[in-house]
Amino acid sequence: CSRYSRRPPDGGYGWVVVASAFFTVGLTAAVLKNFGLFFLDIQNHFGVPLSTTSWVTSTTIAMFHLGGPVASALTLQFSQRVVIMVGGLLTTSGMVLASLDLSLPWLYLSMGILQGLGISFSWIPANSMVSHYFVRWRPIAYAIASSGECVFAVMFSPFFQWLIEAYTWQGALLIIGGLQLNLCVCGALMRPLETTQSPAQETKDCLEGDDATLPPKRKTIFQCSLLTKPELFLYILFAIFAAAGFFIPPLFLVPFANSLGMDKYWPASILSVLALADLVGRLICGWIANVRLLRNLQLLTMVTTLLGVVLLLLPISHNYWVILVFASLYGFLFGCVVAIHVTSIVDIVGLEGFDSGLGLFMMFRSIGGFIGPPAAGWLVDQTKDYSTAFYLSGLCLITSAVFVVVVDSLLQKRKAVEAEVHQAINKPEDWEPGKVK
């Protein structure tokens, strides 16, 4: 039977894919995470309120997520390699055009739309590739790949600050665009993997023996019908609320620290420590998920709730060291959430529906990512207090955890019903025709 089965290698060239995904995530998500360093410079340059400036980041986040279904569909039609390379060209174009500094709406188009789409076209296929190359080691492989965001964020925080001082924020964007061109190299390393047969087809082939023939390969299409699954729909609601909370702290942490009178390099160092804690969280949570001490969704509920609580407490910080402690806790728990919230989609829709499920997940998550930062910026403008941004973030994350609890409950009930049906089908008959008990 094995000659008809094309299973993921769970190693081998898969580790090259993980390394490529590591750099891809670093050159996309880590750049987005450090947008906060440009926040005050852009605001002062154009002389606009915080809520207006935050639309640049919100547009990037929204396009990152809205591009999800498009990136997934293109991946299914062509390959991860092609889509990642296109993403590299888009991100570079966005940063180069943004460096021209024509107007604030121009930044919405370049840093927002082009950069966001480029990040989406690179990030989503890279994560998809890792999930397809691994089964047994999928959680830890994904944790290693996603940790590229943390490693690069540690380096990028002081590096971007230095670039801004040396070349102004416009020159810094031009140099960053050149760095992101390396995404094309990462994409070139993504060797397409043959699609696997469905378990039902493999079973059928095994039963048919030597006469079995491999069915003709059909092109996989994007599955919008997955939205009819209540578990995925509720998980998407989790994604919306979580995204609203995810993207607020990195954007407002630097201005919050600056408002307390800290020198500009101290806030940058907080972002570096946050990124290190994020790295530790991803690796530890990936290991816990791999040894299966808890179900993925159970673990996700715990860390998301704790993350919300930490963000609610963070504004009590009024000196550097207290902020550093809370930022470290935030980074660690954020890393834990990121390590498992994408791979949990496989638990809900299976590997065959993962690409489509991830695209839908990212598309709807854009609602939270688009609304969260401007809403936080509006609250800060109204109250003149950065604390309100963190309160909003914490409440959104705690709310999102409730949906994960419901999804986990529904999945367990579904598995219990399937187990009962399976047991009933395979249960030996208590009587035989013509035989009286």
C-alpha cells in the first residue's frame, strides 16, 4: 500500500522549508511589528492626530489579512514558491514607494496596501508549506518557523531606530525595502510537495491490491463551504477579537514609554526584550503542543486569557523596569498564542482543508486588525491617556478566549459522537439469523 501513499516527509528537505519560512516570517511579520518605531515620526511629519496616523498600520494589517484567501487560492493554483516570490516583489515595491514621502494617503497605498499584500503573499504560503511538510513534528516545526518573527524583531528594533536617526524615516523605509527583496530567495527554496491521497482513497487502494491504480491528480480548489462548519465560524470570531487586541500593544508601547519621559532608545530596548520573550514562548508552547500534554485548544484558551489579563495590568507600570516585566510577560504569552493558533485550524478542518481554512481565517481576522489600532488611537485622543489602548486590547483578548472554549467543546462532542458511531458499526452482532438465544 505504501507505494500509493505520498506522506509528508516529517524531516529531510522539510527542515530547509522551515529555515526558509523562518526568514520569510522575519522579513514580514517582524517588520510589521516594528512599525511603532515610525509612528511618532510620521505623526510629527504630517502634523495629524494619532488616530489618523494609525490608519497606515491598520491598512497594512487589514491587507495582510484580506489577502489571505487570495494568497491561499493562488497557492492552490500555482505553488507556494511562486506566491512567496510575488510577495517579495510587492513588499519591496511598497517600501520603496513609501520612501518617496508624497503624502499621507500615499503611505496608505504604499506602506498600507502594497506592503500588506506582500506580507500576506509571503507569510501565508510559508506557513502552509511547513504544515504540509510535517505531521508528527508539525507544532515544533511551526514554532521554529514562526520564531523568525521574534529573532528578527530583536535585531530590527535597535537597527530601525538607528536607520531613522541616520537616514530619516524615509531613508529607513528604502533600506528596509531592499532587505525584503530577499523574500524572493526564500520563495525559491520552497520546493513544492506532491499532494497526498485522501485516507479513504488509500484504504480503497489497499483493499484492491495489485490491481489498484492511482487516480488522476485533480487541481485542488478553494473551499468557501468550510464557513458552514460551526467550529470554524466560531474560531473566526476568536480571530477577529484576538486580532483587535494583538496589534494594539506593539503600536502603542513605544509612545506609552515615551509619555513617561523615557529616552527614545529605552522603548526600543523594550521591544527587543519583548521579542526575546516572544521567542521563548513560541518554542516552549510548541514543545508542549508537540508532547500533547493538553489539547491545542485548551492550551490556546489558557494563554489567551492570561495574555488579556497581563495587558489589563500593564498600564499600572510607571517606570522602565516594571514596564519591562509586563512587556516580557506579554511577549511570552503572545508567543504561546502564535505558536498554536494557526496549527489549531488543522484540528478543526483537517489538513485537506487547511489552505482554504487559513485563507478564510486570515480574511475575517482583518476586521479586528483593521478596527483595533484606530479604535485604540481614538480612545487615546479622547482621554489623553495611553492606558486606555491597553485596556481595550486586554478586554478583546479575554473575549476571544470564550469562543475558543466553545469551539473545543463542539469538537469534543463531535469526536464523541463519531466514536459512538464507529463503535456501533464495529460491534459484533449478538445474534445470528436462524439462531434463537
